[in-house]
Amino acid sequence: MRSTPVSAAPRRGRRTALAAAGLVAALTLTATACGGSEDEADTKPGGGTSQAADADGAGGGEGGLAAGLADRLKEHGIDVDKWKDGGWKNWDEDKWLSEAKDFVNPVIEGLWQPDRMKSAKEADKTVTTKDAAADQGATDPEPAPVEAVAEKKPYHENAAPVGKVFFDSPEGSMVCSGTVIKDVNHPGKSNLVWTAGHCVHAGGSGGWYRNIAFVPSYNDYGKSEAELANATATEMAPYGTWWADWASTSNQWIQGGSESGGDGAAYDYSVLHVKPEQGSKSLEETVGAALEVDFSAPSATEVSSMGAWGYPAAAPYNGLEMFKCVDRPGRLSLSPSLPTMYRIGCTMTGGSSGGGWFRVVDGETKLVSNTSIGPLENTWLAGPQLGRAAEALYQDMSKTYGGQ
């Protein structure tokens, strides 16, 4: 959600409290209500579900890979052993797999050590003045900034389902945010994580990122950089490191996503199926919490407030603490042909990308969007509405891979 400058200068001070008291009381996660667009999402499934290579786990094919995947990897000239020994660092165009079916993410045990996690840079998407002004008729006035507030610590007691998504790109190690979500077909035993599409795939000009892993309740006690100078893996990752062995994002993001969000921004979401680097329990059992996803895509005019959670990593933040923003939702349209996105005032920076947006429905906290794009001034965030297209992608992941 890094951005090129937009025309409006930052404005400070509006509705930071925003009736938050009633919302905070509604859930342990202190999440808030969220709204959406009046426009209905594309009803086509549009899901790019992908099968990942697992060089260590049980599978039906060669080297522990799922049946049929080893042959496809060979077609691309990929040797899994060489990949784990550093071959993944080859980002040549012919080695950067892009198609949905080609996602590969062998577990490299011990790769994400505390120092490597701390050095990962924010994964940002830009938005230009032209993008933001594409369809003023469906875009509400730019919201005033809402100062991000540090989440209460320890995170496992206040925001258990939230964590960090780490991955490698041609630019180096990167970081986003993510949320543990319920698996409707495997109640109580979910291994699903919700994040942004641009945290797993580069979009139209690139391919799948590599070494994708999720760390729930990262830096659980919000310790400072000095306090974490010699941090152990347990301090940084109290519930362990979870590797994505299956991944999905929208075909719209794969085909149309760009550095500025592009035509894929309104579909910038992803579902990961993860497994622990060590252990056998499900993610939901391990963390003790998971959020339901609300695909009803309510209009922004129908709800009073919503909240965004994440780990902002760009200045003035350092990526070590979890923050949240609460604001009244507005609408942002990048094109008359695309679903309108949600927008809230928020000062969180890059690194919060992919973090969940929550609202409370009948006393229950539900995820309704994720951070996608924002301006250079870091005054607001925008996220996609989750309608039928997103639900189809989620259901396919749950039914096909959820029990594995």
C-alpha cells in the first residue's frame, strides 16, 4: 500500500473515537464494524487456486509432492532439492511461475529465523491520482486521517487470529499481515489464512512469490527492537511458523494486478492453506481462535464503523508491533467497470497490507475485507469488497484442500 502522491494534502483530526466504545465491548479482538460498496462484485468465481509443492510432507507423487505436481515442476526445470538449497533465488522470467496451477512452496525448515523476519521489508501497492479519480460518481470524499492505535498486549489475548505473512520476492524478503479464518467445512480445525493477493502473487507482470509463511501473534508481547536483539524463535513466533502448502488468489489479480493495484486491486485478496513447520495440530487449534468471513458485502452507507488490523513496517513504524484503526467506511471506485472498494482513514503504512478488516454482526466479529492500497501520505487505506467471487474462491479452498 505504498503510493505515489495523491493531489490532496493530508488533513488531521476527525472522528478518531467514532463510537468505538460499544464495538470494543463486543469482542475480545476489539474489532469494529465494517461496510462495503453498493456495487455488487463480479459473480464469476474468478479463483486462481493453486497446489503447492511440499518436499517434506506426504503426498502422492515423487519426492513427497502431490500427485502430478512433480511432473509439472520438471516441465519448468525445477529440481526441488536444488530449490531448497537456494535455487528459489533464481527470478529469471522463465523460472518465475505465474499460472494458478504452478504455485510451488516447498518447506525450507529454519529459513524464517528471527533476524530474517525482522529484516523483511513492507510489501506495498501504490495508487495514483488518476486511479483515485477514475469514477468520482461512486467515490466518497477522501477521509481524514485516523491515527493508528497500538493493540493491547499480549496479542494472543487480544488479537489471537492476527499475524504476519512473510515471503521472498525479486526485491528480497517481504512482509504483509494476515488473519486466521474459520474453515466452514472443517469446524474447529481450520488451517486457512486470509491476506492480500499482492502478498502472494506479483500480478500481471510477475508470478508467485516464494517461501510464503504465516506467523500468528508475531512478537506477542510487542517488545522493542532493543529487547529483541537476541530474540529466540519462540519470542518472535510463539505459535510457530506455518508454511503455505496451498494458495489461491483471484484470476483478476493474477491477470490485472500491478504496482499501482491496477484492475486487480478490487480483487486483491488471497486464501492460504498452511501447515506447521513443526507439529501436527491445526492452526485454529494451536492459536485458539479463528474469524468467520462475511461475504455479504454490505454497502458502506449501511454500517457506522469498521476496523483494520496489521503490522505496519514502513516509517514511522518498524513492523514489530500490531496496530489498528477504527473509522466510518466510505467508497473508492478505481473504474466504473470494477467493484467499488472500501476506504477508511488510517495512518498505518506498508506491512499492514493483507491485514484483516473486521465488523461485528450480532455480537460476532467477522472479517469483511483486507488492506490493499493507500496513498503516499499514509492517510487512508482501501480494501476490496468480499462478495460472491471471493466466496467462491474461499469455498473451493475449503472443500478441496481444507481437510489436508
